[in-house]
Amino acid sequence: MPGWEGSTRKARLPRDWYTIRKRILARDGQRCTMIENGQRCNLPASDVDHIERGDNHADANLRSLCKGHHHKKSSAEGGKAPRRASRKYSVTRPPEKHPGIREAPQQ
């Protein structure tokens, strides 16, 4: 999963995460719990999501989501997260001159 790259999240999951995950999926009927426009998603759940960010792995903070809704939620959270100071940003290079435009001769 590309979202794990550079993240310590997976290492911070509890040892019994797969047992917790299985219990949450069963609790939610193996179905996505996302509600949009007053309707619950009818897709099968494949992921267990932390409702509030952080390391709270209590059942009340976990819910089952389909891949699409989990990706959508995680992407929205990532967009709001503060940028890390160590992240390298690309430098914008100056625009290239159009090959059809000739420069005026120097005098």
C-alpha cells in the first residue's frame, strides 16, 4: 500500500491487530459503514479505519470501510496534515524560451 511508505503507522499497530480487525469487520456485518446522502454504503468492507487519528485502537474508535471510502478518508486527512520540514520540494525551473522567438540583437 503506497500510503504506508515512510510511515511508522503499521509498526504502531497492536500485536493483536488482525484479531481486532476481524472482530470489527464481523461487528459491522462485513459491510462498509460510510454514510453518504443518508444512505449506508452497500459495498463489502475490506479495511478497518481509525475514526479519530492516533493510536486509539478501542472498538469505539474503529469502523469497517470499503477500499474506496477508506482511501477517500485517508487522502482527505493527508491533505490537511502539516507538512514535514524534512520533505524536499522541487524547485521550479525558469520557463524555457520559445524556439520561434528570436532575441533582439545586443547593441
